[in-house]
Amino acid sequence: MTRAVSVLVVDDEPAFREGLRQALKQEGFLVFLAADGEEALEVWRAEKPDLVLLDVMLPRMSGIDVCREIRSVDDTPVIMVSARNEEIDAVVALEVGADDYVAKPYRVRELVARMRTLLRRVNVAPAAGDEPVGVLEAGQVVLDRERHEVRHNGELVQLPLKEFDLLALLMENKGIVVTRQTLIDRVWGFDYVGDTKTLDVHIKRLRAKVEANPESPELIVTIRGLGYKLVG
């Protein structure tokens, strides 16, 4: 019997929390609940959910701090949620390692689609005959798909899922310009409707981890008006 995919829902509004639990349960998810930041970390450590749906504004410990704590030790997929619909929330959430960002109010169907897209990147194997090369190298960067590891100058680098996928896609196309739209479609999904600045934020974070000088990148270069290219 296939194990149910588990989701940790973190929100301080009881009615919203319970409503989302029921909706996700109907979609086949196993749902854990937490009402504040500290409880979220306790449940996350105890249950090890497959995905975390995390509100930005929480009592005792903010969602931003919870995400930062999770990212310091693990690459569990995290989707941040905020009712304020402010761009600063999205930027900060992505900078601390969230994989995606959703503003309230949202349609549950859209949320579930994003969750499944994110989970597919973790769990679904490539189609037969289309399996990518296991280990990719560019300069001092080595990416190992099977181990889901990236090393820079021999040192292990912690990358959230979308940063890992971005780097893998760029390394697969080393020396070739990959357009912004292609990167968004391949990493976020063809149905992605968010701000394209999300891509720039992730590239900035990725450069900070794999470039000798992130302010003057030599590995992941911007091709103005087109997209990005990895040189090595």
C-alpha cells in the first residue's frame, strides 16, 4: 500500500487550519497541524512531513524564522503563505529558503497543484530513456543527482529544492543560454502564475553559494534580455 504524502499546516487561525486540513485530507494527504512557530518546529522534528505549508505571521516564532531553522538542517519543501500580499513577504520568504510563496486568499485547487508540482520534483523518477546524467561538473561545482548533493571547492553546499533544480538545469545546458521562461516553466511548472522576480531571487541566492564573488559572477552569468548561462 502506498504511503500517504504528509503535510504540516502551520497557521494561527483555528478555522482556517481546520478547513485546510479537511480539504487536504480529501485530496489524499496526511495532515499535521501547528498553531505557532515553536509548535511547528516540534511537530516537524517529530513527524518529518514531506512538505510544510507555513504562514508568515505566527505567534511565538515567525514563519520566516521557522523556515530559516528548517533550512539550516534540512531541505524539506516549504511553501510560505501570507495574508498581507506584500512583495516584501515573498522576497524575504524566498531569501530564507522557501521553495514557493502563496498569498491569501487563494484557491485550494491552485495550492494543491503547486504542492504536487513541488513534491514531484522530489519523488518522481525520470521517464525511461530520459534519465539525466547522475553527476554534473562545472568549474569547482559538482552536482550529484542520486545523492542530491552539491559541492563547491569540495565543500558540501545546502540547497533548497528549487535552487538545486535551477543549478541542475543550468549545468545540463552548460554554455547554452537558458531563457527566463524556460527556467520558470521547468522549475516552477508550466502553470506557474507568480512574479518572475522569484527567479531572480533564487539565482541571487544560488550565486551566493557557488560563486567565488557573487557580486561579479563568473559561473552563472546574466544574458541581458534573454536569461542565464552557466559557463565552466
